[in-house]
Amino acid sequence: MDTYTYQIGDNLYINLTNRCSNRCTFCVRDQSAQYEGYSLWLREGEPSVEQVLLEIGDPTRYREIVFCGYGEPTYRLSDMVTIARAVKEKGGKTRLNTNGHGSAINGRDITPELTVFDGVNISLNAPDARAYEKICRPVYREIAFDSLLFFARACRERGINCWFSVVDCIGAESVARCRALADEVGIPLRVREMIEN
């Protein structure tokens, strides 16, 4: 049976899709079909809004409802926003974990629809386009890094609580350069440990 939601600590995570515009060299999904004991590959298809909301139940039981699974959630933009709004209406807190390609994926600036989220975590993971292509292996090769920065700036300009994140496995020098870039864009940077599965 496919896993549409999974709990880690006080958070509930939503596994909306396995589609992704990146093939990151460090991605946990390439290490195993399971994460924290949950099988996150969707073999029966993507879940409906109703299926996800049924599994969430009362969102106030959780610290956060986080859109983060074995894929990029903005491929399911309309459904994702519908779920987030329903969670907010019931008093829950929401976060989107994204690679920042949502506007490229959907062919338009999607940030007006993301104001429903309490937080948006944008995976940066490289200080420039060349390094990004090598580390993240994006589908949108020529525009991936620039579209990520466009997305981040648009989030900031709309007053969305957003931050960049990088994995520590990219090395101290790259992290320092990412921090300088984040400062230039005007968005905070968080460094997280690489997930070993």
C-alpha cells in the first residue's frame, strides 16, 4: 500500500508525487525505496486531495504539516494549495519543502498561491549554475538555477516566510559561497546535515 502521509517526530509529511525536476547526487530516494521505515515510492498512483485530507485528520495534532516526499510537490500545485488551505482552515501549520522550480514547472509565477504557507524551504545546495547542474542534475538545465533564484526573490517580495537550505555534504567552501549568495538575495540560509538512509 502506498504511503501518502508519514509522521516523523511531531510533524506529518505529505508524499504527493514522485515526479521531480532534479536528480540530486545526494538524494535520499536514490539510496532506498524506504525512508524512516516508510515506503515512499508511489506504485499505485498519486493520491487525491480527499485521500490526503482523510489521512491528515485533525492537523492541530501535529507541529507542522510538511509537503515533502519522494518528489517535488509543486508538480501538484493546485492540489497542494487546496490541501494547505484546508489545513489552515482547521488551525494547522503548513510548510513547503521545494527545489524552487515550481514556476518553471508550471510555466508561470506561482508565488501568489504560496502565501497560504507558514514557511517555504527552498533547497539551494549550490552557489552557482555550473555547480548546481553538477550536484542537482536538473531537467531544466539552462534555466534551473536562475529560475530557483527568481522563485526565491518572488517569495521574499510577496512577504512569504522563506529560507534557503543547503546540505553540509557540499563542503565548507560551497556553503560559505551559498551564504554569501543568500545574503545578496536577502533570504536566510540554513545548513542541514545530509540524510543517510
